[in-house]
Amino acid sequence: MKSSTLASALTGSSLVIVLALGAYSQVQERHQAESLAPYTRISSALIEVQDSLASQQTPVSDELKSLVQQQLDSLPHSANILASKDHPKDDSPSWEKTFDSSVQKLYHEVFINADRQSEAQNFVRSEPLEFVQKLQDFAQEHQIKLSEVKAPKTVACRPLSERTPAPESVARLLQASYAYHYASEVIGARTDVDSFSAQEVSDIERSQQQAQLFERQLVQAVSCQYQLPKQQVTYPVDVAQGYTFLEEQSDVLQKNALAVVADRNVPSDAQIFVLSTRIFLEG
């Protein structure tokens, strides 16, 4: 009788352990899914492009397949598995349409993930923006028409009394803009005395216009939310490099714009955040 009672007790205990382990496993799976959610959504957008290209056998489609696969390989493998399981098959006959839609989804993923502190703490929120840039560059190179990516609406400017010092990433971006604009003016003023080709003169003039526009927009966007950092008296310019130096300054501006997007201290609904995504893509 005692052995029977003991056996029943053991059986009951085993059942409790099994149920507890099952519940624990479900909690762990749910936690993993939540932590991978941003990556899974990115993967899903890329897989849509991949699926739409499955029946295409052209040099352009093969190159795009390779580019998409490279980006998928850079994501956590578990996220790709989750995305594959939840991914519905697209019946659209146009891979260009799917490509365009996925670029839009990836761009909006920048804003979706920006302020979600509960999801993927180590997620670099600028990552999908880098994917967008690569896909847009591919589309431009192969003359594939994409819709203009449109950012969500931004919040109203803070009252003057509530504007705090700008985060370091924002201050660096603004200084990079000042440096780019200053260099474009200095080098642009020498087009009549230095031996620039007609193409170089055209490129310098374009850089001047771009630098002036970005500086004006950045000053407006930063001062909308923060105290405006002071401009330096002067910035170093390598006149001998000419337009090459301006290209380098443009690259510095882009990198600083991406750093603002990655900075969780900058809200995604702030004007400077939205402008930074555009400068990175257009710079």
C-alpha cells in the first residue's frame, strides 16, 4: 500500500515537473520571439523580395538575390527561421512591386524600433536604414523605379524654455554640416583660379547647394528640440584635394547622420531624427 502511494506521489510529481518545464519552455520561446521581433520583421521584408525573385533568371535578378541573401545572412539565424514560418506566399506577379513595398517596410522599421526599449535591447536601430540604402543604390544602378520613402509625422517643437542641450551625436552631426558647408564655400570660391574641369566645377556647385540646404535644415531641426550648439570659428579645408575633399566631408556628414539614427537618446518623432534618415539616404 505504501509503495502504491509512493508511486502515485512520484507520478504526480513527475507530471508537475513536466508541466512546469513545458510552461517554462513556452515563456522562453515567447521571450526569444519578442527579443528577435525587430530582426524578424526585417527578415520578413527581405524574404518577400527573395520569394518574388524565385522564378526570375536574369543578371539583374540574380544580383539582387545575392544582395538580399547577404543581408539575411547578417541577421540572427533564429529570426530568419521565425520569419520563414510566419511568411505568407506573395501571389503578386511583379517582383518590382514587391521590391518597392519591402523597401518601404524596411524604412518604416527604423521608426517602429526606435523607441521600443522592451524589444531587442541590443538591436541597432539604424541597421534597417543601411539595408534601405543598399537596396536603393541597387535600384538606382539598374534603373528600377522605387517610390519615395515617406517618414511618419514629427512632433511639434518644444517651447524655448524646455529645450535641453543636444545629445552628442546631434551636436557632432551639426558640426559636420558646418564643416561641409564651409569647405564647399572655400573650394567653390577657387573654381576661377584653380584648374578644375567643367565636370568638377559642376560637382562643386552641386555640393555647395547640398551643403547649404542640409545646414539650413539641420539648424532648424536641431533648434526645434534642443539648444543649438555653437558653430566653430573656422574648419580645416584641404584646398589641394578640391572636390575629393568635399566628397570626404559629405561621407562624414552621412556617417554622423547614421549615428543620430542609432542614438536611442534621440526620439524617432523628432525632426532631427527624420532629417538624419534622409541625409543618410540622400547624402
